[in-house]
Amino acid sequence: MYKKKCPDCNGSSYSSYSKGQWTCPYCEEDLTDVEAVMTDDNE
């Protein structure tokens, strides 16, 4: 799983794919250029 933290609202967004368009599910900020971090399955 990949995780991106929104710089606008600090919400965490998760995806199984790190490429392509990525929008914050909380505030709809474009997270495409935010670095994705690999997470553990336990997060």
C-alpha cells in the first residue's frame, strides 16, 4: 500500500498504486506531485 499526506488538510490517503492522478479524499486537493510512501499492512 502507498500513502500520501495532504499538505492542505493533513489527511492521509492510501492506494495500492502510486502512479497517476491522486486526489485527497477529504478536501479534493491534487496530490499527484506529493511523494508516496510505502506503508506496512498494519497501518
